Amino acid sequence: MIGTIANILFIILFPLFFTGCINRTKSFWGGRQGPSLFQPYRDFVKLLKKGAVISRTTSFIFAMAPSVTAASVVSAALFVPLLGKTSFMSFDIDFVLFAYMLAAGKFFTIIGAMDTGSSFEGMGASREAAFSALVEPGFFIILGSLAFIVNASSFSEIMNLSSVSPDLRIIITVLSSIALFIMLLAEGCRVPVDDPNTHLELTMIHEVMVLDNSGPDLAFIMYASALKMVLIGSLIANIIIPADLHPLISAAAFISIHLTIAALIGTIESLLARLRMTHIPQFILYMNSIAMVISAVIVLYVSGGLR
């Protein structure tokens, strides 16, 4: 019961704090005091209090898209092991439903952007769809490979690598963490895939898709984006954290890994520039390449070619 309450509070409160940590890290590297860690909460509440300005050219799709997107991401969070490596729901092949719940939210964000009739938002929607399609194969290859090596098919069991030999576990952990971090940058629309602070229409991806959203709709989109990054970060944390740790130590390590990821994202955004649009697919395909390496290593190990 306590773990369930803790996970509910984590889903509700932590995503915006995660964003605050990223912004504070960027301020640190820029030599500025920067906004408070809790500024995203203030922005979220401020947006909820504002009214939404909706174009006359849009239909009901534009009005419902932000709410459906947020609901889809929250629903996906039910299947991911969180604090204490426990999830709200667990069943065979639940990671497939997780992936397609995120895809459903992405789909409504895309059609919501296209519903405005804006050429810029249509351009961003096209880019978002293309890059998400490149991420999906790598994710399934990684999860399928882990499911094969641990002989399990649900998130909670797949993330338990205690039955894997120590040497193979280290290789899988390092490679999977790198690949999933690339997925986080792509799905979270962060540098070097996208720049959340840019206002140049020709280089924008996610931000150009939500130019017409305001008020509560924009708040839901902001929260859903932050929660999606936290969920992918949770996958990384679950792969790294051993299953036999004490629940309190595991929860502390879980939060620490998320804070480390936030600091790493902020550091990357401070030291690197966004890639050229033509180079972004190549960067995302690194994830697929690493996923194939993970699959090959597991096959070699099982067949006896790697000891």
C-alpha cells in the first residue's frame, strides 16, 4: 500500500521536478543562478489558470488531443516498474502495450498539430512521426532480447537480471542504458535531436507542433513530455538497480539515477548544439545499432560462443 502511494506521488510530482533539474543544470553551466527547481510547478499551475485560445480553423481533434496525449502517457506509466521496482499492473507482453500507449499519445499530438492547418506544424508533425518510427525497432529489439535471456515476458520480470551471469549483465546494462538514453533524448525532444528552447520554425520539431496550444492544453502537453522522459529513465534505472536491494535503498538509487540523468541531459544541452536535421536519423539509428549488438551478444552467449 505504501509503495503504491509512493509511486502515485512519484508520477504526479516528480516529472516537473525532473524538468526543473534539467533547467537548473543548464543554468549552472551557463554561469547563471537560473530558475528555481520548482519553477515548472509554478508554470504548470499558471497555465492551468489561463484560458485556452483555439483557432476557428480547428476541430474537436485539436481540443481533445492534449488531454488524450496526457492520459495515454499516464496510462503507460501503469506498466513501468517504479519505486521499489514495482508497477501498478503487470502481465505478459505488457511492454508492447506500454510502447503503443506512448505511440497513441504521439499520434494524437501529431493529428492535433495537423488539425490546425499550419504548414509549420505539419512539418513538425512529419518530422516527429519519422523519428519516432526509427526509435521503435530498437526499443523492441532491446526488450525482446532481455525477455529472451531472462525467460520472461513482463516488465517487472524482464528488468530482473539477477539470473544472468555478472559479466554478461554488465555488458547488457551498459549497452541498454546507452540505447535507452538515446531513446529518451529522441522521445523527450531534447538536444541533440531537438532544442526545446528554439523558436526557429525551420529547425523545430516538437515545439512547432504545439505553437497553437495554450492554457491547460499546453500544461498537459508539458507534463506529458516530462513524464515520458521519467518513464524511459525508469527503464534505465530498473536495468541498473539489482533486484535484491532493500526497498528503501532501491528507491534512493532510483531517484539518484533520475537526478543523474537530468543532470546529464542539462549538461548535453549546455555543451552541444542540435544536430543538423539530416543527421538526426543517423543519431537515432545508433540506438538500433546498439540494440542489435545486445541481441548478438545474447545469442552468442546462449549458443556458447561467448563465455
